[in-house]
Amino acid sequence: MAFPITILLFTFFLKRSQSYSTSSRACPPQTCNGLNIRNPFWIPGLQHSHCGRLGFNITCHDNKPVIKINGDGFIVRDIFYKNASFLLANLNVFDAGIQCPTPRRNFTVDGTPFSYGPATSDLFFFYDCTSSYDRETYAVDCASNASHHSFAVFHVELLEHWNYSIESCQPPVNAPVEDDGLDKLLQMNYTTILKKGFVLQWERRNCSSCAGSGLNLGLKIGIGVGAAAVGASAMCIIFLVYHRRYRKRYVSSSLVSRGSSSYPSLTKDLEKAGVHIFDYNELEEATNHFDPKMELGDGGYGAVYKAKLRDGRVVAVKRLYDNHCRRVEQFLNEVELLARLRHQNLVSLYGCTSRDCGELILVYEYIPNGTLADHLHGSRASPGSLSWMTRLNIAVEIASALAYLHASGVIHRDVKSTNILLDDNFIVKVADFGLSRLIPMDVTHVSTAPQGTPGYVDPEYGEFYQLTGKSDVYSFGVVLIELISSKPAVDLTRHRNEINLSTMAINKIQNKALHELVDPHVGFDSDYKVRTMIVAVAELAFQCLQNTKDMRPNMHDVLSVLQEIKSKDYSKDVMDILLLKSNSLPKLK
């Protein structure tokens, strides 16, 4: 039966190819309000459906490019084809006839071909509250009256921080907005913020010939030389393309199907790389059925549990959320990287789940002393508990791990204090490689939509979508400031111009007010040696936090400078040496 089916497939795809080759010439770009509309977007009535992809259809009404997403209309303000993303804003905000153009239902990209851009935050709207609230919020006067108040706020946690009862309001409604710094957003009104819009991304298709027409079918064979040129060679090409795409789709879907055993080759490759394949039942038993009481942490990609295996080992079990394609990619990425990377300051991977389990679970060595964030400004923080020398050692070890990654062609991409684990001796273990990227040694950067954590993301990366090792350097600069100040990278309770720690640090250093930034319990005012080292580390952090990547040192130089700071002779005969003498790092002004 296989041969007749193959013949039918050949015939089907040949006919589709001939049809699309004729009509592909009828897919020129269209414009709406000056916006270039082309694949994967298309305009019904002006372009055929094969000119774009399902879910990407745009209407041009009253010269406004509008796209419908889960029932809501949005104006498409710009499309960035190079970065596979577009800027959009709710249509109602631009309708002068709507007196109160605030969102009335939650927005979601579930079930669509889109995902949120990296710099996206949610503005939450609370309606009909019986008590008022005016701290760091936007009053929604058009939806308020004498007895019921409505307002918008970026972080619901703030309400709880100020003991405001959200039970007095209707359930909140979220509106995604572009996050270009909460300190800036808090200076605008909510209407302006909504009009700014937000960015969505789409997944590129690996099809070089789809740029002109972008078939909804996802498969296009250009046959521009006429029907006579379509012969056995074309049939082979069609078969190979179809086979490879089918195989890729089959493997991807099988990874997330419980009870499937359809990726044995992957399992064998992992086993060859020394990655142990764990039985799901053992991990379920070790975590007491993933008991929340055993949870160590809960991040954007999954929850981590403390577990004890049958052989007595205590481990950390990371269970990824929502096993869709992006989670599969992050799972495989982390396994592949950690299987081949070996460094004393990188967390060790013990293994992952077996081929017969749809759950995406990673098993690591257990690091018992929490995260760096815990000790600086979290649950384990206490005044003076982390000496300056301990902090400096931590900085050196983080830099050592990152320099090793960069030398191995790997960019971590999510360097932050919550991803820095500490053992009982405060030895560093850098963790969480789900977002990491391999960079070929012969290229300077890769283009990719920015991902990471607000407060740590390289601003140039966010603007130009070019990922380099200098992106990690910027994030590490933020961590250095955390080590100096014991302050979190983002804190909404700080003054709006100091919400982002990097902005605060640059301002303090430039205004010669470093003493206002430093944790008062580390000896900056009482110990000459400590003071000198902190000034030098602050200078280094200042260079790491430059907006332009070319102004930042590379990770190898950062490590060298930190090692020099740590080993320098600070005796009285060299008291005139207050700053590092490094040709690669300009001095503070």
C-alpha cells in the first residue's frame, strides 16, 4: 500500500505546486496606511489566501490595517519582517467614538500562531472597586463614579504590599503593553501606554522560496520553467521535502505525547553523551507526586522540586510547564548543552526523563544554599551576612563560568541573580540554560527576538535583536551592582527613576555618589581595602552596563579584571592606587 499512497502524494503535491507556481506571481505586496503587507500577512480581497498564512489576514478598513486575534481587533502599527515580529495596539483606543476605551476581557495568544515579544508587561485593569487606591496606579475616571472606583496597575503584588483588598473589585483584566522601562511608563497615562501597543512574534518557516507567497499549506515548490520541467527530479524533491517535514513534525509532536516511545534515537544520543534517562515513576515518587511542599522555586519555564532518589541521592527536579513546541526546544537545548559542558561553576545535569514519558523533566545536582538573590535581597538576606570578600569570590566564579561558556561558543542569555545557585560554602553554580544559544565561532552575532528577564536585558539587544556575548556581559554588570548594593534589579517601590537598578547605578556613579548605592554593611566606609575594591568593581560594572555593546569589555577581560581586583596588594605602601590601571577599561569621570 505504501507505493500507491506515495504516488498519490506525488500527484497531489505536483498539482498543488503547478497551481501555486501560476498564482505566486499574483502575490505582490499591498499597502495599507503606508504599511507593507506581504507574506506571512495578507489582505483578503486584494490577495489570495495562498499569499499568506492562516491567522495572518489583515483587513484595510478606513485605511487602517486591522488584525483579529481571539475575537479582538488590533491596529497593526508596524511589521518587522526581519525579526518576525509586529507592533499592534487595541483598535478601541483609536476610536474617538468610544468614551472609555479600556479593555474589558483578558487578552491571550493561546490557540494563535503568535507569542509575546520579549519586552512585554501586563497592565491590569481593576473595575468597580468599593475602595479607592492611588499608589503607583492609573485612575480610570471614565469607568468610575462616586462609590465605585476603577484603576490600572502594572503589578498586582503592589496592591498586596500596601494591604489593598482586591476582593473589593471585579476580577482584573490584563492588557499587554510594550515594556521599555517601568520608570518611563509610570510617567505616561494609561491611554498613551495602550496606544504604544505591544509586540507579538511569529515562528519563521524554514522555506527560502516562501517569501513571495507563503502558502497556508506550509509547502511550496517553485516550478518556474513550465510543466515540461516537472519530472522525476521534481518528484524526488517533493518526496524528500515532504518526508523531512513529516518526520520533523512527527518527532516534535511525539515528544509531548504521554505514553509515546517514538524518539528512541534521541534517547540513544543522550545516553551516548552520558545523560542518564530517568524513569518518570521514580521522579514522581521522589517528589511525592510533585508535592508543592517540596518545591524549591517557580520560574517562567517550570517548577523545581527537591527530591530524594531511590539510590539515596538528593537532587533538584525541574518540571517544565506546558509541553508545547517551545518548551520542547528549551528542554532539548538545556540537555544538549549541559551534556557537553563541564565546569566547576556550572550546575551538573544528572539526567532527564525517558522516551516513554511526555513530561519534560530535568534532574540536576541539588545545590542546598539557595540563590544569590535569596542572600542579597530575598528570604535568606540579613544585614552583614554576606561579607565583601564572599561577594567578590562569587563575582569571580560567575565570570569564570560565563567566560568558559563564551569560549565554548555558548551565550547564556538569562544571566541573573536567581539563576546563580550557591552551595554551603558559597561556591557558585550557574544554572538555567533553557534560553542559551550556540553561536558559531565564525559569526559575530545571531539575530533572534530578545528573551530574558526585565532589568537584565541588554538594551542594544532589545533594540536590534542581535545576540552576542556582550549581552551576557550587560546582564552580569547588573549582577555586579546587585553584589555591591544588595538591591534587586527591578523594584517598583523605589522612585520611578530608580526602578531599574542599572539606571540607578549609572546615575549614582556618574554623579560621584557611589556611597549612596553601596550596601552599608559591607565596610565601604570603614575598611580601606574593601572601599578600594568596591570602587574598582563599580568601575567594571559601569563599563559592562554601557548601552552600546562595543563599549563593553568581553567576558574574558571582565574575569581578568576581577581576578586582579581580588589578588591586588592593598597594603599601605600602595594607598595611592585607588582604581585599576587597565588600558582596556576607561576610568570613571
